[in-house]
Amino acid sequence: MIRSVLFDTETTGLNSDGDDRVIEIAALELANDLPTGQHFHALIDPGRDIPEEAVRIHGITRDKLAGKPGFADIADAMLAFFGDGKLVAHNAAFDFGFIDAELRRVARPPLDAARMVDTLALAKARFPGMPNSLDALCRRFGIDLTERSTHNALLDCRLLAQVYVELTGGRQRGLSLTDAGQESLPTVRYGAIGPRTPRLIRPTEAELAAHASFVARLKEPVWLAT
């Protein structure tokens, strides 16, 4: 199993090198790029006000963070969950920048940039010139956005996990083209949208005949190799 972690942050603003701070961190564990169901989540007291324009984006007010731990209190648990594998985020440089700034404040080394996987960069390479925000990608891949009225780090992680599966090939675990009975196929979990049972695909007689006719016209077809 190859373990990696997909994560997201919410902040007081956009300037990680200034006074802006992280106020929410969420992370999902991935095994072979698919979610395992294990997650990390923390709301964080930033020790400062939250501008109204930021509240309009994520809905987190200063009152909601009263009594929450500071970053120093959750740093060990976060780093333990992050482990040492790939770290996946959308516009990853933003999230890495804020986490690194918080780590500097508590005298910890920054995250290893070599671990970064940026789903925004993956999306731009696949859909050049098109909108590639998380919302746009969810709509493009038919992922349900009804719960996303504001930015929420944990919900965004769950949505991004589904987008990440699509960007990395839309894995269909358990897909079979054999004659085995469908009941023998395993139930699989695809992203965060619940269990699915792979559908056995059997060609019709007409399709088999058409395939045989096509193969017969080929020179040394691999299908007939012994």
C-alpha cells in the first residue's frame, strides 16, 4: 500500500508571509490514491481577528474559534497524520505556504516541497484554458456540490478526493471482462460517495461476430497468437 495524505486549509486571509493565520486544517488518508476513511481535522484559534471578507468565504467567525487550540497544540498530531508520503492539495503552494509559516512560528522545519502534489497543476495540464477551481472540476466530473454553500476544509477534502481520483485516471477497481459470475466481483469504494459493485460487461453475439470479422482482416493479429 502506498500511503499519502490529501489536505486543505482555511485562513484569515491570503498573505502567509504577513499576519494571516491558519484557522482550519483537514486531511484525508489515501491508500494507493483512494480514501481510506481515516481523517484529521482541527479548528485553530489564530490569536487575531478574522476579516469579514474571509468569513464570507469560509463562514468561520472569531466566536466559533473561542476555546479552540492554537497551532502549537495541534502541530504534533498534524505532522504525525501527514506522515512521510505524498501531500496532495489544490493550489498546493498556498496551503504549503501557510502550513510552513505556522511551523516556523513553533520552531519546526517546513514541509518537504518534494512531497507536494498539486491537483490544480494536474487539472491545468488536462484541461488547459478551462476553469479549474474545485467547484468547476466537481461540475465537470459530475460530483455533487449541494453541501458546499461555503468553503469548509473537511468537505473540500472529501470533494477533492473524488476529483483526484478522476484526474489520476478514474480508477475502476474490480473491473472484469471475464465470464465469471457477477456475484464474485468485490464491492469497492470509489472516492467518498459510498460503495459500488463493478458491473460485468459481456459482449453480444453481434459484437463478437463484428470483432471476429475485424480481426480476420488484420495481419498477424495478437488475438490469434498462440
